[in-house]
Amino acid sequence: MYDFAVIGGGPAGSTLARLLAPHCRIALFEKHDPESNAPGAGNEKCCGGLLAPDAQKALASLGLGLPRSLVVDPQLFVVRSIDLASGREGCYQRHYLNIDRRGFDRWLWSLVPDCVVKFPSSLVTGFAPGPRGFIVRYRRDGREYSVEARAVVGADGARSLVRSRLAVRDAARRYFAVEEWFACPGVPPSFSAVFDPAITDFYAWTVPKNGELMVGAALDPEGRPLEKFELLKRKLREKGFSLGRPVKRHGGFLLRPRWRGSVFFGRGNLALVGEAAGLVSPSSGEGVSFALESASLLAAAVRRRGRDFMRSYRRSAAGLRRKILFKSLKASLLYRPRVRQALLASGLGSVNVAGATALPDRALKGRREPLMALMKTDNTDKEEEMFG
């Protein structure tokens, strides 16, 4: 009999299990094998792998320092914002860490103490009320098993089984994220945020990592996403990006809240953390900081209130809901093409970057536009991120 069955071993689930371990009996389920290094293991998150300042702060508050092995080249200090429809673009300073995201998840999993019972490569297929809580069913190696737990926590991302079971009136929107890596030596030491309504009403990105260039996009799953991804690559090549030999490709779902109603923390003995709770930045898709913060808040609520944790958790997590509301309002402006183009044209918050024309902009015919901070108009504001 477990106190908590935590479904999902990403940043939210692993952090929650680690923080609850001294106080509770924990079962931690993950459908992939986080300990596997094998290519194609299926445990790679669709994510730019840039650790935003809020995520760095969350790690610091947990007393964690990032191992050097997770840092990849190059470290990046400039975002290149590109509006493909208008041809406008600009560069602006950001303070991210370029990391190995797969290794980051594996590291957090490794921090979970041995007193937690881990179930890697185990797909939770459902759960039902039991005599003392819930019977959690899972499949491993083609066989069905079950465990009993007093409470269940959904840390299982955009397609959360627990969230669907709670019948949340879902105001969040789901995107299908696609990422492809290309052999691309000599890429400029910057990453790109790419906007084009013909491709997506969200955004696409490029990130250099150890001699390869990652190209990704958040796409409408009902709008021929693979065709739109091919269109993105074609437009990037026309823009001057050199996409070499394809190295690997993967996809996955991404949750994007629309307003405060998208965020739901659970009910009774069913709780949600991280993306499963709707905690993802509507303006950037960043979710690591929310995953770490919500896990920490839930663990603290359990320590304070024991089995009556839900009310305390909802109260303490109200600040995360307000942050989502703020970012939703910001996104409602910045994802309007005319507003975005006007901000780019203003040059507000921009930096001048030597060699910014390394990727030629034919639409501008050599004329350098003012450089600006698309997602932020005040350089003292440290909250906004562009990647998760």
C-alpha cells in the first residue's frame, strides 16, 4: 500500500517523489526508461532545451546545482526573433542555459532516493476506487499489474490520464510539437524564435547544440502538422539557414493554457502538477519552472496537512495561476501579427549584434532593422522566457 502513486517521471514527478520520500511511501511510474541512454528509447521531450531564468531560480530554491555534463555548446546570449510574414527580425539578449534536456530529466530521476519504488518502462492504463484509496493499473513488458495507493498525482503531461479522469472543463489548447536535428557545423551562436501564421499561431524555434541545429515547431494537430513542418524548413532555407544532413526527429503533444480556467490542481485525493495541471507559459511554452514549483508546493502541502493536502495545495499554488493569467494576457497581444511587427519595427529593448547578418535576410535586401525584445519590453523584467 502506497501513500501516493505519482504518474510521470519528468521534472514534476521526479521532484515531487524526491521531496515526499522522507515522509510517505511513494510509487513513481514512467512509461519510458529514464535510465536508458539508447537512441530511440522514446524518452526525449519536445523542448528547446534552454533553461529559463525562472527555471534556474526554481532549481536554486530546491538547493540544486546543474551538473556540468548537462551543459551543451554553445552557451547562448542572443535570441534572433524572425517574423517570416513581414520579413522583420531582431536580436535581443537573454540569460538562458543551453542544456541536454533528455539528460536533465534523467538527472532529476537519478536524484529520487531508493526508498521510492520506481516503475520505469511502465505505462499506467487506468485507476479505480479501491478499499483504501485507488487501484492503479499499469502495463510492463506486455503484462498487466496493479498497485494500491491512497492518493494519485498526475505528473503525466499534456495528455494526462489523471486530468482527463477529473473531467476538467478544459480551456487549454493542445499542439503537436515536432523537432528535427540537422548536422550543421558553424551555426551562429544564437537561437531563433520564428513566427508565421501560415505555419502556426504559436511559434517555431532553432537551437544549436554541439554542432547540430535543432529545428522545432508547435503545430495544430488537426492542421496537417507534418506538412506545415516541411513548409517551415523550406522557408528557413530560403531565409539562409543551412540545414544539413538530418540526424533524428521526434514529436509529442504540448499543452498551451488560454486563460486561468486552464489551470486545475485537482480534487479530493487526485492532484495535478506541472503540465498536467495546465502550468505552461502561454507565451513561450516554458514549463520546467512550473513543474518544479508546483511539485515543491504540493510536497509542502502534504507535509503541512497530511491526507488533507488539497486545500492547502490549491491555496499555495494560487500564485502560479496568477502567473499564467499574466502570460495569457501578454500572449494575447504579442501573437497578433500587427502588434508583433510593430514591436519589431520599434527596436525597443534591442541589442546590436556583430555578424547579425550571418544568416542573410533577402526580404530586407541588406538593410538592418532595429533589434528588439519581442517578448519583453523592459530589460529589467526577468520573467519572460522563450523556450522550456
